[in-house]
Amino acid sequence: MPSNKSPALADLPHSWSVTTWPKDVFPNDSDRGRWIVRAYRRELMEEGALARAGKSLIVLGRGYGRWLAKRAAYVPGYVSNNPRMRSSNAEVSL
């Protein structure tokens, strides 16, 4: 039976502590990960990417992957490799 998960979500760990951010998950560093959680706490909570276990803040991989996918549209000059989307994603000059 084929999996319905996208490859990016399948590669993310199920969950991790903010203080022990995995090296293979963006931003690849616990200090930068703490900054992401502070700066985007509301958005991450809306995606179901954050949980609390006692005093520890936990990042949930599936919600974090959805949040990252939504942020792709905010990249200046982002052009999709999907031919159906190329006309709507005009390159933005800085």
C-alpha cells in the first residue's frame, strides 16, 4: 500500500526537544532552533508543531514540516519546479 506522506515529512523525526535540536533538521542547531520557536511560536502552535512535556518544549515533526512547507512561499525569487505553478510564481527582484 503506498504511503500518503510526502518525502519531506517522512524524513523528519516524530518529535524532539528544543534543547536537543537534531543536526539533520533545519536550522540544524539548538540555539537557532530556540530562536525559530520564539520568533514563530504562534504560527508553530497553529500548525500543531509545539507541545509541552513538564518544563520541556517539544517540537512535533509533522506540524513542523507543514509549517516549513507553508514558509516556502515567502522566499523571494522562489520559483516552483512544477510547470503548472511557474506562471503564478513570478520571480521577485530585490
